[in-house]
Amino acid sequence: MERIIEEIREDLSRRLAAAADRLTDRMLAEDPACAAPSGRAELREHVHRHLRQAVDGLVRASRGLPVELADSRAAGALRAERGLPLAPLLRAYRRGGRALWLALTEAVAAHDRAALPRLLPGAAALWDVLDQMTDAVAESYRLVETARGAHDRERRTALLDALLDGAAGAAGPLAAEAAARFGLPERGRFAVVAVAAGGPDAAAGGARPGAPLPEGPGGPDAPRVWWRVRADGESGLVELGHHPLDCVRDLLAPLGVRAGVSPVVEAPAELARAHRLALLALRTAPRSGGPGTAVLDERLPAALVAAEDELAGRLRQVVLGPVLALPAEDRRVLLETLGTWLACRGSTTHAAQRLYCHRNTVSNRLRRLEQLTGRVLTDPRHVVELALAHAAVLQRDAGPRADHRAGDRAGPVPAARSPREPHGPRGAP
């Protein structure tokens, strides 16, 4: 093969130059971006050089030497760096291989048609050389694309952190870059979601692992969502558009996660405050009875309690201290009755139905609660204190057992309760 190529080298060189012109014109017709930013002349030079290198590779292979692939790798890396697709380049390599074989056969035929059979054994070697070159292009392209993707993800995460943590400031280049990166309008409707750690993983296709919602537009009639993952949980930036805030609850409800949702804010500069409020809302989300979504504006009293641990501890002890000091079962019954009565908007009848007991039993328990706490359930101010103290107890008991702050000496309230309780005598709990 080397001898044949030496015999036709001058004619082959002219034919390769013409083939390079034709291939360049076809590439530009199908993919004009491939000439950017250097122009047609440089593209044509690349094509011509790769045709010559394929011939040199064929000669080296006939000598048992490895094919030089540095230029092929450089071509794949350059295309990835420019953000151009790989498929047109691989297609150009395949066409170049066919053009090269045609140039070889025409040059041999013009030199000595009887020598054509000597060329045939080189066909397999030529396609092996071309396979090595295209493999080098594809591998280099993928390596650069992977590195670029990792860099883009890191930058995207940093920009999302800047928005949610407030590092971008109300205005500035970082804030502007972050808003531009996510396509956020200067004025709009935004919310932030805080999801507790340990939520279910999503498949890595439509959403990254651990994301309860897909990112991006999510369809023509869905809010846009971007997620940030950390070890202690996840945060989501939601561009609501015209959608109501309740759409976030609807999206989260079937996913089995505990989440807090901020109020609606109107500018990217307000997202850091919205993030803090979403984290606060998450602290009020129920930890038992299945996953739940806490919208801050619907849980403001509980959020007030959650925002001040030390004051919450004092509230528990000052308002409900005598109840917390009772034996575990008595404490559980009274606190459960109070919570149910509050949930039923002060209806003893409805509370009795939920508790599977007679309304007189509920009345007796509430009277005992009044006696122990010194609060009267007909006084709105006392009801507010009891409701806040009850929320503080629930939040304390939802946390670690060791979390007995601000003078709370009583143990946690047992979570279990019997399905039905016999009616006790008047005055009994």
C-alpha cells in the first residue's frame, strides 16, 4: 500500500485538494455554523489536513505504526468548546472517507489501471484508520462537553445560591447574571420551596436525582422550577407567572415530601427573604401523619413560635407547664384534646366526634386544662396563648428527644392513642 501511494502521491495530492473544496462547500451548505468564527478558508484547511492525515495513517498502519490522532482529538474538542453538535462533524468524516477512497481509486486508475487490484487489500486498512479518527473525535468531544456541563452546573448552582442566600445583593452584576441565566423578569411572581432532607429520589431523566419536581418550564401551562440540592435539604425557586401559589402545593402533594412554601414575592432581589420564610414554614410542617406542605401565610402563629426557640420554650413552660408535668398518659390526653378542640374551631361536639368520645368527656378535660393552666377558653387572649403554647409543644416533640430547651423539664408527649376511650365520670379526664 505504501508503494502504491508513493507512485500516485502527486496526483493524489491534487485530487485531495479538490475533494477538500467540495467537502467544505457541502459542510457549509448543511451547517453554516461550522465555519464560525474562523471562516471558510480555515475550515477548508482543516478538511484538507484531515484527508492528508488519513492517507498518512494508512501508510503508518501498513508499517505497523499507530495512527496519529492528535488533530482529530483537537477537532472534536474545538467543536465542543464552540457548542456545536457532534453529528455533522462525524458525517463530514464519513464523507471524507468516501472521497478519499474515490480519489485513491481514480489516481491509481489514471496511473496504471492494471494496478487497481493491488489497492483493494488497503480498503479495510483505510476504514480502520478512519474509524480510529472518528472515535478520537467523538471521545474528545464528549470529554470537553462533560467538563463544560460540569462547569455550567457549578456556575448555575452558584448563581442560584446567590439568589436564594442573598449573596447577589438587591442589585449588581451577580444578581443580573443570575436573573439572566434563569430568564427571570425584573418584576413577576416568585416563590421559594424548602424541602426537608430525605425526600424520595426522582429518576435522573426528567429531573436530577433527589429533585421532587422537574426543572425548567415543565410544559406550557406549568410554573418554572429550579432546584438546589444540599445535604440538609433542597430549595426550589418557582416562577409562578399567572399561576396561584396553591399550584405549588398541588405539585408537591403526591410526592411524599415535607415542604415549606414562602409567600409570593415580586422581584428576584426578594428571593433571599422568601427563602428564609420558606425554611421557617418548613419548621411548621407536620412530621407525623404523612408528608405535608406548609404554606407560611397559612401557618403564621406556628411560624412565630418556630422563629424563636427560646421564647417558644418559655411559652411552653409558662402556659402549659402544669400539664407537661403530668404523667405521660394524662399529659397526652389533655394535649390531644386541646389540639383537637382548636382544630375544630372551639366546637366540643366536633372534637368529641374526632376523639371517639362523648362531648361531656371533652368538656371535662377542657375544664381540667383550664384549672391547671389558669387560662379560660372563653377568653380570646387565653385561647391565643394556649394555641401558641400547644404549637410550641408539637414543634418541640417533633424534634429530637434531647431538644428540651428553655426550662422544659417534662418529657415528650407520646404520639400513640387508643382508637376509642370509654366515657369517664364527670370531672375525670
